[in-house]
Amino acid sequence: MHNLKLAAPQHEDHEYLTGIPELQEEAHKAQAYEYLQSIHMMGRYACISGIIRAMKCRSVLDVGCGEGTLCTYLGSTASYLGIDVSGTAISRARSKNPTTEGREFIAGDFRKLISLVQGRQFDAIVWAGIGLGWRESQDGPWIESLLPIVRQFQELAHDKSILVFESLYEYLDALMPLFASLSPVTGIDLFMPFAGAHNRRFIRVLSPRP
């Protein structure tokens, strides 16, 4: 059974930590993402893992994997590589998802993704929880800063791969230019009424090629 909490609201004092890449280690130590482990937020992982199964993806790259909840949902469906900038998050992910063949977690900055994965390609690349702070550079407009990250996704994808993006619904309009160079496959909008904080989310599935 999944080790889920009935309710784990996000503490307002920790909110600022989650949007700053350089503070992700502190954020995880302070359990600023604990609310995402609530049973009320599990719709995110259920939908993403369901899409991966339906699309018959056999290899998954989970960018910003946190404590590896998506890996738990996928089980043995596909080989899995989770990357997170926080060593604390990766340590917890490994504890919750014991290492087996085809299951791996790496601590590293995914803004330098190409060097981390060493040229591998994936059937599905997932970026769940896109935040305002995650940029190639902290200077300049948000979307322009995110584009180099998405270009790395495209390099690590083949023609039949899917890119899965998930975030707050209020960010969707702002993120649409980021998706302009990709081809839409499908999408889901989620409302999780018992979740409290950040309970309106979107999932967009896109092809890496125009």
C-alpha cells in the first residue's frame, strides 16, 4: 500500500522556499512539499502514471522527482530515472523506492540535464510541479529562461516520446508559449477540492517534435 497522509497542508512559512532552486535542499528538510503527499493530491500521480501506461512508455525520466512518488505509482511498468536538486529528497526517494534494476535516482541540477543523463533517450519525460523559480538563469523573463530546459527534454526524446508537464492551473496561460514548439497529444485539468493549497492543476502531454 502507498504510504499516504490523510492531510498535509502546506505551511505558509515554507511557501517561499519552493520557488527558489538554491533553497530546494532547505525546502525538503523543512518538509515544504509535504502537502503533495496528502491523499487529496494523489490525482496528479494517478493521472500521470495512467497516461504513461496508456501510451505504453517503457522508460521514464522524472525531472524534479522529489521523494519519488511517481516511481511508486509506476511500479514495474517502466524503467525509471528520477532527478532532483535536493540530496535530501533523493535520499527519501531511495528509501521509499528501494533500488532495483531499471530504477535509479540522481541528485543534480536538471538545468544541466544533458550531462546528468549522459545521452540516454526516454519514452516519457515528466516535469511535474513547474514553478516560477525554475529557470536556466535567474535573470530575464520566466518563459525565455525555461526554454533551454525544454530544449534539453527534446534532445533526450525520440520521435515517439511524450513530454508530460504538470503545474498550477493559474500558470497555464503563461506557460503556453513554452509549449508552442511542441505538438499537443492530450491534456487533463484537475480540481482536487479537499487538497486545500494549490488544488487546481493541469497536465499537458505533448510530442517533442513540432
